[in-house]
Amino acid sequence: MADSLLIDRAPLASGCVETWTLNDPASRNALSEAVVDGLIAVCERAATDADLRGVVLRGAGSHFCAGGSLGGFAKTIGQPLAAGEADPLVPLNRRFGALLQALCALPQWLIVAVEGAAMGGGFGIVCCADHVLAHTSAQFATPEVTLGIVPAQIAPFVVRRLGPSAARRCLLTGERWDAAAALRLGLVDDVVEGDMDAAVRAAIARHAAAAPQAVAATKRLLLAQFETPLPALLDDAAVAFAKALRGPEAPQGLAAFAARKAPPWSANS
């Protein structure tokens, strides 16, 4: 993990932000078992890190992520199982789904910055972001079906991000999208023509204006909408609202608004 996933922690006016960099440029940052395990580990740690305000996820070199690495599966391709044998590929594939769940469940905002290729599993990771920046060099695709493979773990997350129509378009054809098409279809939030580092800094500043506890509670509600019936979800939302109003952030935020000042968690405070 130390080599294939780099972690950089930087201070904000309140709390800090981390940049997680996929660091295997030779493979276009393919998702090996080690990388997946490393990302799950940092997600688990981030989930309990009260000082961490946000995460930026990007790739080293000129690409974001080429998708899953099939190197460890080479001997299994085209080989049927013996009768009654448990397939070891099943838990390996499901492990990547656990990573996507963990990324979506982060209590902090998650910014994904894409340069170059975001393919297959890399496309799936993009679908977990709260904010996606795409350089004009970015290319997006889910080519699994063109290779005779099923985009098994990413499919639900692609549908959540894009909706059924656009999800079917990419998942069932493997067509490639440039940054402009990805923006039009809802995968990307901003297209970056110039310096990605400057765009990331601007996105961090924008998100840092939001109170961290309020962000975490709002993200929990957004995530719950996929599994929770509407009446129960609205009940939970009412409890979250009451807790926020009675908690420490609302008095500070409302007082700062009345005084026309930045709240204490803002980058401008």
C-alpha cells in the first residue's frame, strides 16, 4: 500500500484535507488487490477521523485509473470450476464492491480529479464522488461487455450516478466518453481546461465552506434514500435537522451569517 497508494495530509483553516493518489503509472493505476485493500483501509480510518474535512482522490502520472487488474486472474480465464468447488473469484470481485460502498459512505466530501483514462473500475470510483473534476484529456468508459466480462460491482453505482438510461448506454456498449460528453451525461461536474491542481484547490475551498457535521449528516441522508422507504427516511431527516439545530455548528453558522462573517470552519474565516 505504501507504494501503490500515496496519502498526503494538508491543513485547512479548520481541520484538514487528504489527497489519496493511486500510484502505479506503469499500469495506468490499475486496481490491484493491494490497491483495493489499501483504499478500504484508509476509508475505514477516515470514517472515524474527526479532524478530516475532505478527501481528494486522483491518479499519478497522466491517467486516473485503467480499472481492475486481471493479472491475478489470468489462470482462471476460461477455466470452469470443478463440481462443488467454491469460486475464489466471487469474494475477490465483491471486495471491490465493498470499496465502492466505503467511498460512498465517507462522512467527508470526496472530490475525484480525473486526468486521462477512467475505465471500468475507475469509472465506478468516479461514480462515488461528491464532486468530479475532469481535465479535457479525460476519457471515460466501461468496456467490460466488449471484453466478454460483466461490469458486476460498478453497475449499481453507475445507475445511481447517471440514472438508468445513461447507465445502460455506457454499460451495455462500452462506448467511450470525453470530458464534454461526461459532463453532459451527468458523470462529471466541472471540466478543467488548464491547471488541475488549481481546480482542485478551488473545489476544496468551495466545499470547506460547509460545516463538517452537517456535511456528514446530509451525506448519510443521501445515501439512505436508496435503501430506506420515504416515510422512514423523512423521519430520520427530521431527527437529523433537530440535532443539527441544537448542536454546535448551527449557532456558529447562523451567528456568522447575521454578522456577515465567514463561519469558523470556512477557508475564509
